[in-house]
Amino acid sequence: MIICLFTVIFTLTNFQIFKLIYSTKGIVLRTVKYGETSVIALVFTELFGVQSYLVSGVRTSGKSGKAHLFQPSSLLEMEVYHNDLKNLQRIKDIKWSVVYKNILSDVIKNGVALFMVELLQKNLKQPETNEYLFHFCEDALLELDAADDGITANFPLYFSLQLAAFLGFRLQNNYSEKKNIFNLQEGNFFEENLVSLGYISPEISYYISELLKAIHPNDLREIKMNHKTRSSILKIMESFYAWHVPDFGSMKTLNVLSEIL
């Protein structure tokens, strides 16, 4: 009887452990050093939303060192131990999901990718599953990696405008000859005499409308803007998110992005 009871307990325990291991894709948002050889990585996962992982022994030399996998914007295939009651999870195994051709080596594309992951980090504050958003972000990073210069220059604007829809505050492109002023608070276009707060010039509002028409990143190639206009729209989108997202703060990557674009 004792042997049978032990067998049942052992079997159940192993079953529970097995159920704690999941395969999921992930996008690295941020990594900080922990101890001498470990890191804590904030990862946006396909299955569990944003999660923090303690990864031991990756900051070592030789084949066992995998710190390079945890660069911000990296796309990963992960086997993870997951427990909803824990704030810090563990990784069983990890590898590249996709090896970028350009993002980690090209200064401009890397700057755009860092902007994208910082924007995600500031918006995704709860570990909620959102597979549609994950797939959008994954596709966006892959499109950025393959983009030409004309697309890359407008890519952070496209991403910040499209992201809003997945977060529940979609921007409405009701632009017209009369409604030619973009309103930050409402996220749509008003007649000039009806707007009291969040006033955006007609010229900049026009380009926001053109960007909202872009269905695919390839459409960005046809939208011609100068450095000053791009920088202005980036600042507008920072203000837009700060208006809608509590404790959004300011974006560290914005100044760098304004310079390199």
C-alpha cells in the first residue's frame, strides 16, 4: 500500500512538473545583469504576455555563454517553466527564432528596433496574453530587418500609430479638407475652430493622415517627409501615449531616433 501510494504521488508530481514546461516564442524587451554570470530578461511572450525571466550562467565565455541571445528586440524560441503565482520565471532552453540579417548590426535599424521595444515595454505592464499583438510585433521586426532606407525612415512612425489599435485606442483617420487638425486626446481629426487642446498644425496633421493610410510597411516608401517632420510626429506620438497610458513618462530612445533618422 505504501509503495502504491508513493508511486501515485511520484507520478502526479512528475505530471505537474511536465505541465509547467511550455514552448513559446518571445521578443526581448530589456535585459539587466544579475550577479556575476546571470541576467534578468523582460520578454514579451506569445503565450503569457510580458514575463521576467531569471537566466543563470549565460554571461560566461565559451559555448555555454548565451548572453547574445538576450539583446533587446531578439526573437527567441523558448522552453520555459511557468507559474502564475511567481513574478520571476525560469527558462529551460532557448535559441534564436530568427537570426536577423540587419537589425543587430545596422545602426539605424537597431535604433528603430530599440524604439519599438521601449514603446512596447512602456505599454505592456501586466502579464496578459495578447497573441494578435505579439504576431504584429514579430512581423513588424521582420519587416524592419528586410526594409530599404525609404521604409526604415518612416517605420517608427508606422509602428507607433499601428500599435495603438492593439492597445484599445485606435486612431481614426477621418481627415478631410475641413477636418484637418489632429487632436491628441481624441485620436482623430477635427475642424480647426473646434479644437482647444492638443492642437497639431495642418501640415503635420496631413502627414499623420498619410501614415494612417499605410496598410503594409511597403506603403511607407511613398510617404516623403523631412527630418523635422518625422521628429515632430515622433514627439506627438510620445504625447499621445502619455495621455492615454498611466505613468508612461518619456522615451529614452526618442532623442537618438530623431538624430539618426
